[in-house]
Amino acid sequence: MKKGIKEGKKVKITTATEEIQGTILHSYDPKIILLKLTSGYNIGIEKNKIKKIQEIKTKEKKQEFKAKTKKPKTNLPGIAIIVTGGTITSRIDYETGGVKPLTKPEDIIALAPKIQEIAKITIIEKPFLVASENLNSKHWIALAKLCEKLLNKKENKGIIILQGTDILHYTAAALSFMLKDLNKPVVLTYSQRSIDRGSTDALLNLTCAAQVAISDIAEVMLVGHATTNDNFCFALRGTKTRKMHTSRRDTFRPINTKPIATIWEDKIEKHSTYKKRDEKKKVNCQATFDNKIALIKWYPNSLPDILDFYKKQKYKGLIIEATGLGHVATEEKNSWLEPIKKLIKSGIIVCFAPQTIYGTLDPLVYAPGRKLKDAGVIFLKDMLPETAYIKLGWLLGKEKNKNKVKELMTKNLAGEFNPKLSVGDFLV
């Protein structure tokens, strides 16, 4: 790197084939110079291919991140916002070319100015700032307790939670079980594209989330793009939602059900039944979780001795993603039948969820399913594997009686089962 030219500086780089302008970012590879282009995208350039690098001197004022000023409306309903991390909670820092977390109401309004026409932000809470993949049960418990406090305050008509996408559906499921007697909307939203890119989904997602947060839908919901276009969003039930694409803006889809609602920037259209707002209620937080559970996938050639590990480590429950209507190998040398019987006899709860994601399990159709059911396996019908994992951990955290846990795993506690599936529930 040329002396005096460092991170945050605007430069023009000349290679044998082109000239490129941008802002220097921190690069973890010493052989690469990382640039943020004016388009918002980043590009890496190998240092050995650079013929010349020049700092671009400019008298332009640095670009600020400010909300569009509008005369605030009076008597707007209040919403609380919880910032936990993820792409949507970071913005470009025009001094360094890096990102900074959103921590002030004006930062949120700058992302989605139309929020100030829908609601007023009463408070922004930052219980933690963690990348989505690093979240765990202690974060879910802290988040549930914070939601309880905010929901029971009169000035807050709803809550918006900002988080990264990777395990957002796990968080939505956890809050769905932990927050009892829900009185107001709890809305989780996200951004698949960073806000410095023209294709960011943050603006529409935040605007639609605000619409839902002041609605009469007293559910834990995930709100985000319904299509790849910036036209409308879906409100999805927290226990029936899954991330289905690595990068698409409409990555979250309703599974085995329909969306609760479709949301535009200025209206909501409801599609299914839901619990309604009742501000006379007080939210009862049951924030517990037992980490001695596992979510595992059966696959061809998978050895049954893997189950020995969970027994030796004194796990209390397993969610196994089974094939088809609820099958694992029950014959030949890799049969899981006898090891599963031993697990259940030792007191470990074993549940099956569909690895097909869509559809429902039925152990009575084929003989292997009947054998596994007779062994004591709990078949979780159309419950999502991730939701089943969260539900089992939550129940084991609050219930000492394992027979009670087994019974409750088959009860519809937070909309995790759809009693009747229809053709329209597939790939909505």
C-alpha cells in the first residue's frame, strides 16, 4: 500500500486492463486490497496486479446518514425497537468505509423514513449485538424477558426486533413459546442486502414491520419481502416459518400454512385466523431452555452408533429429521430401531419431524413407522424440525415430568401444528 493511503480513503487504482475507483476497506487478506465501489458493492484487487494507486482528493462533504425531515404527525402509536445484530442493524460509515450499528431512533427513520408516518419510536433497546449464527438459548431468554417488559408498558403498541437472517426462524419460534398471554404484536424483521446497496430490502421490511407492529395481530411474526420485488411483504407465524434461500430477499416462506397477512406500505390484508390485540392482558414470560437436546438428520448409511454419544452425554431429548412419512432404517446392519428403543428406555425423549419440510408424518401407513411408534417415538406431524427443537428445549426447561413433556409435544401450543393441510399450503 502506498504510504499515506489507508482505510477509508477514496482512491483510483490502475491495473493492466482497467481503472477502478472506490473507498478502501479493511482486508483480511494481506495480498488483496478491498474496495467499496460507488454502487455499494465490494471488490477485491490483487496487489500484484496493481500498476498505480492514487488518492482522490475531494472537497466534498462526507455523506451523512440522515432521515428525511418531515413534520411529525401527532398522536401516532408508539413502537419499541430491539436491536440485536445482523445486516439490517448496520450502516455504512463514510469515514472508514466500514459499518456501524444502528443505535438511535433517527438511524432507523433514516433507513425507512415512512416509519415516521406510521408510528413513533418510543425506545431502542440493545440487549446484545451478536451475529445471528452466534445466538444461543441465553440470548433467546434475555430477549423474551425484555419483550415482556416492553409489551407490558402502555406506551408501546408493539415491538420490532432486528436480527440477522440465519437463525431468525429459531428466535421467532423461541419467542412464540416463551411469551404467554401475548397482548400486542411482536415483529421480527431483517435485511438480506446491506443498506448501502440499491437492492437493499431494509426499507420495505422496516416499513411493513411498523404497519404490523401497530395492527391488531397479537402474534409473534416474521415480516419480510414476499417476492423479489419491492412491492409487498408477508407476516408469517413464528412457528411456521423457515429460511429457504441463502440470498433471496424473499427467503422466509410459510411452511404448511398460509401467511397471516400481506402488507403494503399503507395497508394490511389478513388471510388467516390469529390472536387479537388485548391490552388488558399482561404478558407472562416463561423463558426457560434446556440445552441437553439435539436436532439430527437421518440419512442413508448413517450409523446408529451416533446415538450412543447422546446417551453417554446424558442428553434429555432428540429431534430426528426422518424421511418420508416418518422413517429411518429399521432393518439391515444400520438399523436405528434397537438403538432408539434403548434411548427411550433410558429416559431420552425421541421425536420425529419431517425432513421433507412440507407435508405431515404418519407412522401408520407403513410397517417401519408402526414399529417406531410402538417403540415410543413421538411423531410430530407437520411441525418444522427447527420449531420442534425449540419446543422440546423450552418444555424440558420448564417441566420436570417427562411424561408431561411428551404429552405437550403433541399439543398445539403456539400454532406449530396445522391440523388440516391443503394444496395451497405448499410453496406459498
